Amino acid sequence: MTTPAPDPTPPPHGTAVRDTTRDRVGIVMGHEGPYLQLRPLSGGREWDADPRHVQPLTPAELLRARLAEANERSRAGIHLLGADVDLSCGRAFPPRAPTAATGTEEEPG
């Protein structure tokens, strides 16, 4: 475990961080008293973290954490119903509708 830094400036809202006390990754949702409120990357219940025990994620660490969550959802059989997902940017697209003329699916406009 790393030694906490003395009285750091808390990361801003929306920053992806690692809570080294719990070894969890989350997004900073706000500040309440001396603590940060963190939420898991894929959503869920927030938890309090001591700002001295959080570290901002590098882009590579954030990618690794998002990939791990996507793999876990895949193993658990949890999918976005009725949407295709472009994992390169995290955008969800509506399902493709069949065309009347051909009966084949077309890209949404």
C-alpha cells in the first residue's frame, strides 16, 4: 500500500481515480465534508473515500479498468438490451430497423 500524500488538493468532479484503501476504481461525484464521493465506472452505489488515499488514473489505467468491467458484464451475461454499443467510444446506438423494401436491417439515421 502506498503512503498517502500530505493534504492533497482533491481531484475535480468527473475525474477517474483509484481508491487505494479499498483498491477500487471510481469517478469523483462530489465532496462531502472531508471525503470524496466515488461511484463505480459503470454506475452503482457511491462510497466515501479519503482524498489522501485516491490517485488519478492514467489513460492506460482507465482503459484497463473499463475493459475489465466490460469483460465482467460479458461473463455475467449483462448486455444493453436493444442497443448496439461502440466500445471504442462508449456510445450506444438504437437497434437497427428492417427496411420495408428489402427486409434487411439498415443503419439508423
